[in-house]
Amino acid sequence: MTRSLLQRRLVDASDRLKRLRAELAVTEEQLVFLEDEAEEARMRALVAETPLTDAEARDARRHADALSRHRDALILSTTGLEREQDALLDRMSAELSAR
């Protein structure tokens, strides 16, 4: 692989990693909020003991769980991109050493 192609791929991986990390930070902030909301809804449902509050608590929990799965997917994507970036850097280093 040519050096310029390696550099382009490295820059691309770096840009994607920055975007994923920014999205992950926002998602984690939102998840804290949704987890709090789900817990409050659960407590209201326990106190009120009505079908409506039970449904609201389940709905709030589903939203928090969905965002948690999204966060987990972002973490996996970030980890994969970090591995790709490391491999590209290793390859570039190897090519420079071979010269």
C-alpha cells in the first residue's frame, strides 16, 4: 500500500473516531438523564400502583435500554476504529523502517 493511501486512510479513521467519540459523549449524557427518568417513573409506579404509571415506567425503561444498546454499539465501533488506526500506524511504521 502506498504511503499516501495509508495516510489518507489514517486521516479518515481519525476523523471517524473523533465523530464517534463526540457522539458517544452526548449519548452517555443522555443516558444518565434517561436512567434517572426511568428510575423516577419506576418509583412513581410503585407508589401509585396504577396501570398508567406502570406503562409509563415500562416505556421509560425501554427508552433507557435502547439508548444503552446504542451506547454499547458506539463503544464497539470506537474500539474497532482504534484497532484499525493502530494497524495503519504499525503498517506505516513498518514501511518507514524498511526504507
